[in-house]
Amino acid sequence: MAFPEYRLILISYFVGFNGLQMRQVANLWIVYEISGSILNLGMVGIFQFLPLVVFGLLGGSLADTMERRKLLLFSQTGNLLMALVLAFLALTDSLEVWHIFAATLTTATVNVFDTPARMSIIPMVVPRSHLINAITLNSSSRHAAMLLGPAMGGLLIHWQGPGATYLIIAAIIFPATVALLFLRRMPPPAGSNPRRISPKHMFEGLKFVWSTHIVIALIALDSAAMLFTNWRVLMPVFAEDILQVGPRGFGILMSAPAAGFLIGSGALLMAGDIKRKGVLVLATFVGYLLAIAIFAVSRSFLLSILMLVAMGGLDGVGGIVRQTVLQLVVPNELRGRASSVLQMFNRGSPSMGFLVLGSMAAGLGATPALLVGSVIAFSIAAVLTISWREVVTYEDVAPQLEPVVEERE
């Protein structure tokens, strides 16, 4: 937090992401309340995933060729407008499931351009010696918002109803958008050509990732977990039908993993820069799957919360390590495009997991679906570990790289 521009980016991100988490909770709860369909919950994931397929690589190319602050402003403004539209529809009793699908598609589209730009800016305002701490704080702010946002969203829906909830969401996103206006210009890296974005340019990030085995291995592990154990899509079912805790309990359940993340990230900050990052990712992955399995069979609200806290801590530590590895091994001129590839998997896999796990739950039930998904993910991890030794043997490469922080204009 010693770097003023990073501090501004972090605060804006935390405030804005609170609003986005409140909106996701509201969207999922309302879809299930209106339709009563687990499959419709899964369809929310489809509309989150489609923009990543269509625009994912373009978002990375724009982050490497455009003024990055403008991309952040574009994304935040789009989220603000959609919150206002949903508020109007809810307050006029016109809100239907397809409206939420359309709003999800729109916000997912504008957010495609946010992550590559944001992740590309961080190394521009923070020196390499502080990079893992900056990424940890960035992830911690994300999960702090995931702790507060869902709980606030669940309480607001219970107390005020959907219309007022969406209005409050818009009021939260607005200052996060205004804060970005105080950032200096973030021009594209030297040597980029802002006038020309070709297919070759867009695919260079994918080519780099594909040629870096450790990145492929870490992405594959993350995707396996998110495709087959994305618990978020089933949380309305657990809250309403299995644990019977209503919207307030739903908000608490959705927030619990974020509390775990904050504990895990705090431990990671105290531990410092861990060299054996591959071993750490593998250990946290196995622990995450075990916590998922216990949560699936739990019928105790307290035990369920404890398992969600454990899941959040284990998954969060692994996620920080994955992001750190990417930022360390990718050169600045490719960072936006490589980040967009990682985003396609980090956000695309959970979104597709909505459909995969939702479809499994529609046929098997929520508990069996999570158990079967955990077994599938563990089997994939075992195959990857045997086939790609980089998962176990990878050690930090940072000493071989040059500093990346850029001078202020």
C-alpha cells in the first residue's frame, strides 16, 4: 500500500467488486425464486462464459495496445448501467429470468476487458520486489469483497427486496468508477502498435502460454476444479432445500469461502515468497477437494460454513501462486494477452462449471453431483501430476528476470 497509484487501484477494485458480488447473489437467488430450476442456475454460467470465448483474446490485445485506464473505466461504467437497468425492472415488477440472463451477458462482456488491463497495470506501478505482496493484496481485496458482498446482498434481498438491492449496488459501483479518473494515463508498452490488432497479435499470448508447461499445468488443475466442483451454482439449493436457512443463510454461505481466503492469504503474506510453488498448488488442490466432499454430505449449517472457509483458504492460496507465476514469467509486452488467456480459463471454467455441475445436479441431486465432481477433479489432478512433472518440480524463476516497474511519466 506504499505506492499511491496501486492504493487507488486497490480501493477502487475492492469497492466495485463488492457491488458485483452483491449483484451475483441477487441474480442467482432471483433466478431460483422465479423459476425453481437448477438448470436455469446453470444457464447463468453460459451467459458468463460466452463473452470470454468471443472477446477473451481481444481483451488481452487491447490491454497491450490501448491506454489501460480507459479499459477499466469502460468496464466499470457498463456494470453501473446494468445495475440501474435491473433496479428499474425490479421496481416496476417487470423483472424476468431472461432479463437477468441478458444483463449477465452484457456485464460479462465488459468485464472481459477489465482483468487483462488491471493485471497489466499492477507491475507498472509496483516494483518486482513487492509484486507477490501486491498480487496477494489484490486477491485479498477481491475475497474481502466476496466476504462482505454476498452477506450484504442476502440481507438486502431479505429486508428490502430486489429493486432496492440493485439500486444500492449501483450506488456502490459509482464511486469505484469515479476513482479511476484520478489515475494517470497508462499508455501501451513501448513497441506496441495501437492501430493494428491482427489475429496473429491476439494469439501471441495463447502461444506463449501454450509453450510454458508450468502455466499449462496450473491452468489445467484450476479448470478441473472449477468445471466439476463449482459449488456456487448449487448454493441456492443447499441454502433453500438442504440446510433450510433462507436468503440470510444463503448470503452467509456464499461469503464463507472469502473469510477462508483472507486467513489463507494472511498466512501466505507471513510466510513470504515460497520457492516450491508447484508443490504448494498441488497440496492446496487436494485439500480443497476434501473440503468440498465434506461440505457436500454435511447437514449442519456450522459444519458447512467451516468447510466453505477451508475451501476458500486452500483455493485462494493456490490462486495467488498461479497469478504470481504468470506475472513473473510473462514479459511486459505480452502481459495483457497472456492475462486474457488466463482469464478465459479462470472465469470461463467456473462459468462452464455452472452448466456442468448444474446439469449433473439436475439428474443426480446436489450432494451426489458435488461428490462425483470431486472424484473426477482428483482423477484429473493425478493424471496431470504423473504426466507433467512441472507441477511438483517447479521452483521460482524470479531471480532470472529483470525488474518490471515502470517510471512515472
